[in-house]
Amino acid sequence: MLDTSTEQCKTDNDCAARGGSFAGLKCVERVCVAPEDAGADAADASDAAVDAGPWGCLGNVVFPAPQKPQVAVTVPLIDLISHAGRTDVLARVCAKIDVNCGSPITTTKPDANGLLHLTLSAGFDGFVLLTPLLPDGGQPDPDAGGGPDSGVGQLVIPSLVFFNPPLVDDTLYTTILLLTQDDLMQLSQLEGTTIDPSLGAVFMATNDCNGQASAGVSVALDSTATSTQGFYFQNNLPTLTGTATDSTGYAGFVNAPVGTRTLTGTLQATQQYIGKVSVFSRASMISYTVVAPSP
């Protein structure tokens, strides 16, 4: 038994300075303890965070500092309908200030399984521009038109992927559900809305404090047009009548005004603030990101 009303230490060096049986002990909560006990205290703290539930971090979110200068990021790209990996895209990594990606940092393609492998600077706050590729590996001519037999409708819609939370370690990022022009037209007809090609779309996943897809999250867009429509996934399909995410955590907006857009997430049941993230919205493109707990 130890009298913890007396401060034994402030640092590990204070324990070492006591000598004798104190040598090699760690300073935990003003008391010198064995290293294995210190580890147990850390485990207890981790367990306490889990016991607090998926939203226990809200109001006290701190992004950890990167532990290395570069991180390996894997981004799964799958087809919205078939869920098969999409490989027919070219990926350009772009600095945030390079809004048109005129000078990409690097250019690559996904592997045979639709996995995009990137090495990025820790804390990278730019985006990845995804553009469609033709079966022969070339890029479509934007001025060639899109007749019914052109195959343009089956090409992936040009997209931008924004990372959130900040990249501080090697990461398997959220799965990106890519749409073709035909997919978007069919979904818009199903929901009774019309896609305005002069506006953009913003799709997102919503994550909890443990980085898991979260149900019960409402999202808001900072600026809307008269034709802007929000949607939430319900039973694996987007619906305009939903008010919060289901277990997939997916939501979004079509016909979003172009420019920098800010998304804010709240818990529907309590209206508690979760976090916010900013992306670019560009005409006839889809912007993807994650709404997750933030300071």
C-alpha cells in the first residue's frame, strides 16, 4: 500500500532519483509504479474510452500528431451497383491550392482490385482527382458528345476525394462508391429529381469516434441552390425522405453550388455537434469525404 496523498514524482527521473527499489519505475499520477502497471493504467484508459460509447469523444476531440513524415493510404474504389472494384480511372494527387489540379503531385491508377495505393505527406490536406479511362486506357474526349451508343454513360463520373480526419498514420480509407452517368440519371429519376450539370454533388460517409460507420447522423450543407437535394442511404439505396444516416453511414447532396462547401454533422437524437469538413464542389463532378468528430 502506498500513501498517494504525497506526491512521489512528476517525471520518471524523479523515481530513478529515489534509488533502491524505485529504480526503473514509471511516474503515473504522481506515484512511482512498475512499468507493467503503467501499461495496465493505459489499457484501463483505453477501455474507459470504449465504455464511453461511439460518441464519447465529442467535445474533447484532439487530432494526434503525425508519427512519421509520410503515410501509406489505400482507397478502395468500387462500383455503386455491382460493388466490384473499379479500375478504369486515372488518379491525380493535387495540392489544395491547385483547385484545377494543373500540376499534380503524382499520377497513378488503382490496382486490379480497384485499390488505390498512395504515399502522401502526413497531414495531407489536398485531394485526389479521379477521371475516367476508356477500355483502351485512353481518356474520353470531352467534346465528343455522348450518344446512346457512345458508352459515355458507363464511364465513371469525374470525382474528387478529400481526406478527413487528417492523415497521421497508414490508413485504409473509407470505400468510395463511384457512379457512372447512367447510374446518376437512373437514381435521380427514381427520386423524382433532375441533375443540373452546372452544379456539383457532395457525397460523404459519417464516422463515429472509433472510425466506424455511424447511424443517426444528420448532415448540413453551408450553401444550397433551389434545386439542391439532400439524401441519406436507407436499405442500401439513397432516399430524399431520410433525415439521418443508417448503419452504412452514407449521405450526400446533389445539385450543390460550386465552390468551397462546408459540411456539418450532428447527432439527430440530441443535436450534439460532431464535426465539420470543407470540400470543393465542381460542376458535373462528385466530391467525396468523411464527416467525423473534429475539434
